[in-house]
Amino acid sequence: MLKNHLLGTIACISGKKKGYSIRRLVCDKAFYHNIKAVKGLKGYPTTIVRSYMYGDINCGEAAKIWDCEVISLGKVKIGIGTAMNHVKIRQACNDVTIGNYCSIGEGTRIIEFNHKVFRLSSSYYCSNIFKENMINDIESKGNIVIQDDVWIGNNCMILSGVKIGRGAVIGAGSIVTKDVEPYTINAGNPCHKIRDRFDAETKMKIEDTKWWEENPESLHNKREVFDEFEKIILSR
């Protein structure tokens, strides 16, 4: 059904209990209803619109991916309820993992590898001249891990080997070259900590809720948890 709807542009797609895996997807318009049918979610479908996705990519339920380009030679995971708009992801050497309920702004680039520079040429001469595998022309500092509920502003660059902690905020235009602490506000080139979002006690209380582990259907009847925390935070 899904393959027919997209006129054969999907090479492989398989439904899973939480999310689905993509091998190759080129989508010029939303296929809301088809994903909803595959996922079986009422009101919280995974939506992919005008996006190109190639490789081993796992999307969580209720993810919203608009005008994105994801190219993976290894593994990319996009969590439950995560929203991305005009985002590009390039993965080749190590995994890229994006947690649940993240918000990634327009123009952001997540680049897991880089050119090799400590050799005769920084160009892709192994693949372009000697017809070898592109992997011989690139290097990486490690996995990219973006934990749950991270907000990344517009036009940011996330480089290899970094871990962005849960609840962190990355200001627009930042270049992230090193790890980011949970529940902090960060910005700049290179990206650095501006301040904490909450005090230590509030951070612990938020961690205890583990709300990000639930899907939107489960959270729908727990609005009071979010409202109560907002009252506590605003009163301090």
C-alpha cells in the first residue's frame, strides 16, 4: 500500500512496534494516511513531507520530518515525536542518534564525518581518482548523540563525536564541537554554555518523571504533569 502510493520510490520499508525502518525514500508530498495505517496510531502519525532519506534510518512514531535530507551509510535513529524542518544529516562512519521529542530548526546540519586533512590532499582522491570506497577519504571523532527533548535553533552545525544532553537548548547559528550538558542553554562558535535552564532540584524532579519515554498517546491524559511543572518553575 505504502509502496504503491509513492510509486515505487521506497526500496524497503518495514513497520515496527515503535517506528519504522527506511532503506530509501524520496517523497514529494505528505503520506500522512499511509503512515497512519502502517503505524496504527490514532491522531499521532509519523509524517514525512518533501524529504529524501537514504540508508538505514529508523523513525520513531509521531515524528514530523519536513523538507529534510538524510543520507546514511550506517545507522541513523530519529526518536518519537521529534520534529525537523529543512535539516540535513550526513552519516558514514559512526551512528547518529536523535532522541525523543527533539526540535531541530531550519538550516541545521548534522555532519558525522569530515575530510581527512593530514595527508597529501584533503580532496576525495581515493574515491574520485583511484575509484576506492569513499570511506578511505573521510574520518570521524565518533557517534553523534542528541538526547531527548533537545531544542536546536536554526542554522546550527553539529559535528562528529558530540553528545548533547537531555533538555539542552542550542542557540541559532551555533557550531557544536564538544559535549553539551543536560538542561543548559548554549550558543556560539564554538558553542559554549550560557547558563542552566533550571536549578539542580528541578532537574532531578524532571529526570524522575521520565516523561520522554512515553509516546504521545500515553502522554495525552497527563497534561496536569506538564502544567504542574510549569507552575513550579515560574514560581521560582
